[in-house]
Amino acid sequence: MAAVRRSPWLTPLRRALGGNGSVLVLVEGSAGLGKTRALHGLSGLPEAAEARRTLWRCGAAQEPPETGGGPALLLVDDAHRATPQEREWLREVLERPWEGLAAVVAYRPEELGTAGLPLGAPAVSYPPGLAVFRHRLRAWGVDRVRRAASEVLGEQATHEAVTRLHACSGGVPQVVADLLGALTAGTGSRCTAADIDAAGVPVRLAELVLSRTDALTAADRPVVWAAAVLGEPAGRDELLSVAGMDGARGRAALLEALAGAALSEVSQGRYGFSVPLAATAVRERVPGPVREELHGRAARVLARRRPVPWAEVARHRGAAGRRKSWLKAVEKAALAAVEAGHHQEAIGLLERTLAVPEVPARYRARLAPLLARSAVIGLRSDQTVEVLTQAVRDPGLPVDVRGQLRLDLGLMLANQVGDLAAGMRELEAAVEELGEVRPALTSRAMVALAMPEWPTGTLAGHREWLRRAAGLARAGDSEVARAAVAANHASLAVACGDPQARELVAALPVDGPPAGCREHAARGLCNAADAALWRGSYRWGEELMSAGLDLAARIGASYTEQTAQGTRLLLDWWAGRWTGLGERCERFVADTADMPVVAADAHLVRGMLAFVQGDWTQAVHWLTALGAPAPECTRMPLAAATAGTLIRLALVRDDPQAAAEQARTAWAAVAEKGIWAWAAELAPWAVEAVARAGDAAAARRMTAEFVRGLAGQDAPSARAAVAWSRAALEECEGRHPEAAGSYRQAAAAYRELSRPYARALTTEGAARCSLLDGAEHSGAPDEAARGGADGTAGEDGGRAHAVASLRRCVEQYTELGAVYDAARARTLLRSHQPPEVRRPGRPAFDDRLSPREREVAELAARGLMNREIAVVLHLSPRTVEQHVARALRKTGALSRRDLLRTSP
């Protein structure tokens, strides 16, 4: 109805219903476009309420309605089915309309007896006073199909599924609705493009197209069969060649098919099915021997095109039973797709081919490496993993081919599947099998083993693998092998703070002539961006990420592109760009659900957001469940940051022993790896946890080890974390003046880094320690109990400045959306602010929530239990229980969760 509401004839139609003039609207639309729906929508117009309304369906053996003066809305459906008597009656009405007549006549143009004449020949003699309009219904665009899918499936449908739904349905609303109806019963948590394909042809569409095909003579049907076998619109000559018809006979058959609406002119000079799924329905009914002949002719016709569409040629040759030429076409199609950067297209084609058991071993040895290379660059496919796993077990494969497949299988298992142990085994086996026979590939396997982010191995071991790989690459003549070494050398240099890192990154072959060089350059840029961001070089990291994303998109390196998108989520977290960040993380996790390694960044960011919002149950789920990778399968910096958040969670839940145990485990992993910049998001919480568990000596050793590990390195975020770690240790030891100074040093560093949340935490810590120091010196009771593991530093140690700093922290937390932190800081602020002067007696809030009740309600709505809220706000659980009860009563909320929606 949206298009109807914007139509120029709607105003004249409304005027006619008001008794002013007469109007005719001819609504034309092919089957399924929604003519009947449009008519019913018009019957609901407000102006039609006082008019005489008639809905008449032609060909339904109804008596024509009575005519007469006065406002009348005449809605005529299926005019293409009108009997001679019905057409004659309609002619009389439209040639002698009365004042107030609003007539709407709907029909299928492809089924009219005389093209362009809804009521047949001769044309109707419309009188001058009758306003006549034609309204053509159009197929839906992809956005309208997406809305329809969302209405039926919610958020289950992926972007690829919606695109496929639009493509196969042609945007015809009835076909879209029928497919969505089938999908509702058959899909699980997600609806993919494969689910759309598996839904089949809707019954309504199949019966329509088959009945139209059957209405043709046996001599004319081959032209429709040819269109079905081709599966795409084709020019007249190609279509008739596939049908096996000569010019004159074929031309006559095509005209009959068009006249009977079995085929359509989809675009100028190209003929086929307006709904692509209709081709499937017809193709399935073509007799087998005839279908094979049609496919054979289709392969020959398409092979004459320039450029040759080899994927389609392969499909037709395979369907024609020509196995040898089919496999040759598959290989050419895969090579063309790889050259164009369409790796997902190559993956799909090769997977389908290698899944056929009868493919000879010699062709498997040629096609499997193509699949492996595209799979490493593209996105994960479990079928690819299965195909390659079976291939490397084939004793008939040459050793070097098997080694090549092991290399790519190992890369897939480690990078995309997340099975690190299996991936490393395959890579090490690949090194042995490839040896000196294929030095370029051996070098590539060694380069993969040199990646320091994985929790296995040591920094010294990774450098040794890289040294060996570089030697092989230099000795050989492969530019791609040298590009692979350069990419990993650059990212390792950035991760380790090497002074030559910028020079190595700048030398990456972004314009290398072989496509493989550009793929490694894109990977190197994105990996270097990730390493730079973990070190705190945010501006440079963002520049590298943008360059890497651009190059990856241009060459079709989907996997590299996805990893960089995950890195962007981390950057937005650090920069405090939190608006909509949680929803973006959830979408990213959904889009990469079968690639836990890629989704890990989003899991971490979403878990940290849940923590600061006070939803600690969800924080645990995002960090440890819901598909989050296990620590042994997580990149080291991510694993350390995840551990830092889980340690903090244990501290605020007042479980220092559990926090300390996790801290020691995570710290040992970083120490074994030897890249100390990766401890930046772990160290402050780990040091505090160990100190609060009663082992201050161990906490001091950890801090000293952190400082030694960073000696001579450029790692801004880790330097800030050193100051924060010292502050946390000093505070736990009761050295509040020193702690305040260290917190202020950390806050200044985070200000330089433009990290607002870390700056607010350390500013708060400085203010807290300043106030504690003042209370101790004045002999006042210690009202500034900690409230968790959160430290920040203020600008001045004086009480007034500390209070002002706390107030700014509350504002910053609130602006960011850190509900838990704002509540904690507000509690600390309240205990040190001078009491407001007010009249005696309790303040009268009536049915409004008091400030304390609002704080409690907000945390309860986020999922915190009463005991947890008591820890945050320094109240007794009994007091929290009373505040929650009053908040529920005042707001009328039915549950604690509802408090977030009903708090005034």
C-alpha cells in the first residue's frame, strides 16, 4: 500500500468518493504482485466509509452488481478472467459513468486476451469526464524483502539469506511470502542462503508455471525447457540454439511462449522467467534424456561467449554427463574466480566438485590445492575442512601435494576453526612433507608457526621459525613466499616494539604484481594494526587498519577483512565510542558464529560492556560461554584481557582467592610467551588480586617483572598499566599518598592515549586514596571503603579537589554508560560530600524514586543480586532488599528486570 499512497490518482479517487467527478484506475500486475491486496487496501479508505462498496471477482460466476447514482467504490479483480458478459457489463459502466463513481479494475497483463486492452478489443470509449489512470505494480526491492523477512523470522535471516531470497523470488511478494512460510517451519536459530535454496519451489509458483508450459503445444515447449536449463535470461539466438530450433520455427515457438506467459521478456531482448525459481520447477519436469541434450547444447553456446563463464559451462557439462570436460571447466572457473578475488565463489564450486566420489585422483590433486588456497583467504567452511581432511589421508596423493594441503588445512584449523592444537600439528607435518622439494610452501608453513599471538610456543621459538622461513624465501624465486615472510616479520616487530617496525610495515608489497603478494600485504597490515593497538599506538593502528581493510576488500580477502573488523570493535571500546557498540558486537558474533577465532574480539568487548553496565551474569556468559573460544584457543593479548575482566569480576564479588588464582594462571602464560606489552589489560587487576589475597610480596615481584619485560620498548598502554599496577599495590599496602600519586600518573597517561574509561578509573583511584589519606590524618572514621577493584587518580590530593574529581568521574561514567562504575563512584562521593542543608524530617518523594532507590533499581534491573548490589553501594543486603521492594511498588514493575523500563 505504500506505493498506492504516493500515487497521483489517489486524490481524484477520493474526490470521486466524495461525489465530485468519476475516476477509473487500471491496476496491472503479474501473478503474485499483490493486486487483490491493493484492492482490499483501497476499500479501507476513510472516504469509502459512506460510499457503496462492491468487490467483484471476474470469472467467479457472480451476478454483476447493481449500478446507480451516488458515491460508489467498485473494485473489480481478475479482469483478465472476465467472461464476455462481464466484459460487456464493465464496458457499459465505464462508458456511462455517474458522478461519484470510483472504479478500480485489476488484472494480469500477461494473461489478457488482447495485449494492453484489459476489456478486450475494441478499446473502451471512455467519456471525457472520466479520469483514467494506469497503476503498474512492481516487484519488491531487496530492502522491502528484508523487512518482510524480519517480520517473519526476526533477526534470524543473515544478509546473504535476504539477498538470496530476493534473487530467487524475483521480489514477487507472494513468492516471498510462500518461501518465508516454508522457512518458518524449517530453520533453526539462523536462516542462511543455504536454507533459502533448500526451501524448494513454492507450490503456487510451480503449478502456475507448469500449467502455462503445458498449455503450449509439444513442438513449442522446448523453448521454455531451454530457458529453464539455462536458468538465466538469454538472447533469442542463444535461447533457440539451446532449444535446438531453427530460426523460423524457434521464433514462432518463442512468440507462443511469450503470448502464453510461459516466458517473459525480462529485459530488452533477453527472455526467461521473471521469477528465477520458476526455472527450477520447469527444469525438474523435463525428461532426463532431453534435459541432458539441452545441457550439452547450453555448454557449447556459453563456451562461445567472451569472456567464457566457466562456472556455468562446468555446470552444464556436468549435467550433460561429460565428466572430463566438466572437470576441466571447473578448474578454469576456479582459477578465474581466484584471479578476480572471488574466493567464496571458488570455494563453493570446488567443494561441490570434490564432494563427488567419482572424481579421479589426478583431478583431486589439481583441484584440492585450489580449494585450500581460497579457503585460507576466504571465510570458514566446515565442508572445506572435511574435504581437505579426507584429501590428506589419500595415499595416492603425491607427498608434496599432500604437504601443500596440510599447510592450508593447518591454517584453516588454527585461524578459522579455532582448533589450535590440530592446526599446529598439520603445519609441523607440512614442514616435514614439503621439505626442500617445495621451499616456497615450506617457508609459508614456517611463517605460520612463527605467529606469536597463539598461546603455544615462546617468543624465541617464533623468531627461530621466522629466521628459517626467511632463509628459504631468500634462496628461492617466489615473490609470494617473500611477501609472506615480510608480513609476519612486520607484525612480529610491531608486537615486540622493534624500532624497525614502521620501516618493515611500510615495505609490505601492497602493489605486488602476483595476487598472493597483495593477500599477504593485506594480512600483514591488519595484523600489524592489531599489534599496534594492543601496544597503545592507536592512531597508527587505526591508519594501518584502514589501509588493510581497503586492500582486503579490493582483493576479496574476506577472512582478513573480518579479523580487522573485530579489531575495530576493540579500538572503539578503548576510545570510549560505546554508543551502539554492544549491538555491533552481537551482530558480528552472529555473522561469524562458526569462526570462534574471528568472533573473539566481539566476545571480549561485549563482555566488558556487560560488566560496566552491571550485568555480571551476561558478562560471564559473553566472556566464557555463548561460543567464546577457550583460553588455549585464544590469541594471547585477547586471552590476557579476558582474564583481566574475569579477575575484576571476582574482586567486585569479594572473592579475592579466585581472582588471585586466575591472575597467577594468566600471568604465567604471558611470562612464558615473553611479550609483556600484552599484559597491559591484565596487570593492574592481576597485581591487585594477588595483593588482596594476602601475597603482597608476589604482587611486588609481578610488578617488577612487568617493568623489566618492557625495558626499552615503545608500549604506551603498558607504561600506563605499570603506573596503575603500582598504584593498586600501594593502595593494598595502605600507602595512600604514594598510591594517589601513581594513580595520577596513570590517569595522565590514559589522557594522552585518549582512553576515557581507563582515565576515569584511575582518576577515581587517586581521589579515593587522597580522601583515605585525609581521613587517616584527621582521625575521622574510614567512610571511603573501596567498592571493588577500581582505581583512578585525581589532579590534586586536597579534599576539595578529590571530591571535584569524583564528581567528574561520575559524569564520565554516566556519559559512557558505565552503570556499575557510576553507582560505585556516586556512593563514594556521597560519603565525602558535605550534607545538604534541608528542613527537618525525611524528604517527601511521594511515588517518585529517591536517589538511592533509583541507584538500587538500576543495578537490580541490570541483573545484579541483592548481595552484589550491597557490595557496590556499601549497604547491607537487607537494606538493598527494602529499596528494591519500594522501587517495585512505586513503579508498578512486575519484576526486577522491568525496573529498567518503568523507572520514572
